[in-house]
Amino acid sequence: MNKDYDPRDYGPVPVWRLVDLETEVRRRDGADAALRVGAFARSVDDRIKFATYHYQEAVRLLGDELEKMNPAEGFVYFLTRDAEAWWIESNARAALTAFFQCLHPIEDHLAHAIYYGLRLDNNPATRIDETKIYLSSVRSKLSGWPELMEVVGHMWGDSALQYVRSLVNHTKHRHIVPIGVHGSDTAAPGLMISSFVHTDGKGATTRYAEEWALPKVREVFYAMQRHVMRIGIRLNWDVSARR
């Protein structure tokens, strides 16, 4: 496997064929098992589609107005905050918040697809409490599937996706991280995600700098999409190889 793999390479994305996964599970374990694994895998696909919609909506809301203006006009437009500008900014912020919230559960959906697709629940050595099936816990049970374990590890360790986990958990359990318009009379306005400090369940604290929203969204989306496809393709291979 290519150790220099960069999930933010924006070239063609490989395709994970969900129907192949469902077919193999159905042949091996029956229709009920295929429906269960398929539901998790298709939830991953749905979440990616939903996130795409919310990103495109944010771009549409901002782009429709800002493309008509020079930087000074755009900055004044949002600085004055009339009703129309407030509506555009508010709805773009909502779309971006929904984008991150759509991406966040993908790792859990994927973990369940791996867990039940490989029948880890059938072996006491790999069985996990159903309330604790996370990507990290499933990864720890994949020693019998080293290639899959490696690509899952790449996903779990990706700093872009760590940002998504921290942002969404901070928003859910502490407060919403502000997203607002920034710019000047010489720089085109855009949405910026404020800096924040997140403390995880183990007490580890991470400080995140402010980020321009749309470039960050593109970074995390392509990272998520490519990790999912690589893991899914490998999962299909491992499920079909162990008949």
C-alpha cells in the first residue's frame, strides 16, 4: 500500500460498490444479514450525498451575491447587515453546520459495516459491546485483516477528520463554534470558522486555529470521501475472500 497516499488529492475517486458487499453477505449469511450490513453501508453513502448538498447550498448562497460585487462592495454588504445580508449569512452558516454534522457519523456507520460484514460479533476474541462499536474499537480487532486495519488507521489518524470530530463534539456538548463573515475593502468576504479549544473524553485538550470555511470544507470532504472508498473497497475484498 502506498504510504504516501494523500486523501486530499482531488483527482478521480475510486468507487465502493455497495451492491457487491450486500451480494457477498447475502450469499454467505442470508438476506437478513445483507440487509443489516447494507443499511450501515448505504447510510455512509447517504451521509456523503447529504453533506454534498449542504456544501453546494452554502456556495450557492454566498456565491450568488458575492460574484456580483468587488471586494469592497462585498465587505460593506455584510458589514451593514441588512435583512438580505443577514439571511444569506445565516443560511450559509446553517448549511455549513449541517455539512459537518452529516460527515461526523460516517465513521460510526462504517465501523458497523466492517464489524458485521466481517462477522466480528461471532468470535469472542473480536466481539464488541454494541454500544461501543466505533472506528477505533473496530480497528483494534482487525489483526486478521492487516490491509483493512492499515487503511482504517489512516482514516482514524487523519488530522482533517480529527478536526471534524472535535468541531461537531464541541458544538454538540459545549457551544456552537461561531462561523461568520470576514473580509476587508481589499479582500473578498468569506465565511470563517472561529478558533476553539476542545477537550475530549480522556481529558486531552486540542487548540484549533480559525479556518476559512469553504477551503476547510473541501479539505475534510475529500479526505472523508477517499478514506471511505478505500476502506469500502478493501472491505468488499475481505468479505468475498473469507467464504
